[in-house]
Amino acid sequence: MNSDAPILLAPHPTLAGVSTLTLNRPAALNALNQAMTAAFVTLIQQVAADTSIRVLIVQGAGDHFMAGGDIKGFVTTLESTGPERKQHFIDMIHVLHGAVELMQRMDVITVSKVHGACAGFGMSLAIGCDLTIASDDAYFATAYKAIGLTPDGGQSYFLPRLVGMKKAMELTLLSERIKADEAMRLGFVNKVVPLADLNATVDKIAQQISRSARGSMSGAKRLISTSLSHTMSEQLNAEAESFSSCASKPDFVEGINAFIEKRHAKFE
């Protein structure tokens, strides 16, 4: 593994079935540039195809999670014409969004581990993960307003669903910095812990999920993430299909036997 790469993907050193995706530009607050975009897309595709990975921890190197897009990279586009800049960014963002969508569809459960700055696309990435755990020093900002842009990375999709339309509008239009405890109160962070406890807390969560039945975890992810676009009848049918599919698998047999025998289940 190249430690100088803009993103690092590695197996967790102690937890089976868990991998870490580390945003690795700490000197730039892990700001997103073209190299990181390309790496992100490639690595998410790799994770989605690897059936040995049950949980992916998304984290930032250094003192911050991610401060958004790389402004220095944006500067290099200013000599282009308006239409040229539009084409440049639409090409880049469509590629990036393919990976964002894949993260939502893939069976792997994603857990973002947030500390320090979490802004712009960094905020989109953090709240787009299945679970978001933050340290008490973390702060969030939509941030696009400051440079005359609108959200990307699915932020305008995730925020209204997590905090409601009015609050999402406020967070985006005013772009005020939100502390971790307020983010948890609003509902786009699951837990806030002291910075010293962040690694241990996320590892405990990842271990708990990785030891669960894969079909149960991926099925629950799929049911919940698609529920808001379904009618009740559609959702009930989806639940019936997922439940019965899980019941057809060996993990269900192991789970029932373990319960009867009063022991911990050992899922495949």
C-alpha cells in the first residue's frame, strides 16, 4: 500500500471483516482534489466487490475528517471560460457521484469516524454513511455558500431526510458552523464521544456489525435506505421478501440454534 496515496484502503489491524478507508491529505485538511476523487471511486468499487468486507470505516488522517473541496484546485480552473468550467466540474462530479450512489447500494455497512473539520463534500460523505460517529471536537458546515456553489455528494438528498426540510434549508442557506452535540441533536450524527474514545467507540460498533449475519445487516440497510421512496404496500412487500430471504439462509439456522442453546451465534 502506498502511504502517499490520497486515500488509503486497508484491512482493520484487529477486526476481521472490517476495513478502513482513510482520506490521506492531512496537510490540506483532506480536501478533495482530482487525484482523491479518482482514488475514491476506484476504492469504493473495490470495497463493493470484496465479499470479505462487512464494515467500512471512513476516516480522515491528521486532525480533521475533510474540509470540503480543494480550493487550490478550483483556482486552476479560473482561466477557463464559464462553459469550460461547467463541463470540467460536471464530468468530475458525475464520476464522484457514481461512487456515492454505490456506497448506498452496496451490502457493506459504512461508518464514518468524524473529528475536527467536516465541511462541504466531507459533510456529504460523513452523513451519507450508514452510521456517523463524531468526537466532541468535530464541527460541521455545508460550506458551499462561501464560494458561490451548491451542494454535491448527495448532501441535498441526505440532509432533508435526516433533519427535515426547514432545517436543511437553514443549514444550507446560512452555512453556520454546527458543533458535534448540535449535529447529534439534529439527527445527522448518531453518537458523540470524547476524542480520546473515538477509535475505541467506532471499533466496538464495527465489531458488533461485522459479527452479525451479513444478510441481516445488508437487508436492513436496503430496507431503511429505500423506505422513503416506497408506499406502505411496497415497503411491506419489501420487508416480506427480505425477511423470508434471510430465513432461507444458514445464518438463520445458526441464529435460532444459538438462541435455544443460550450461546452467541457464530454467523458465516
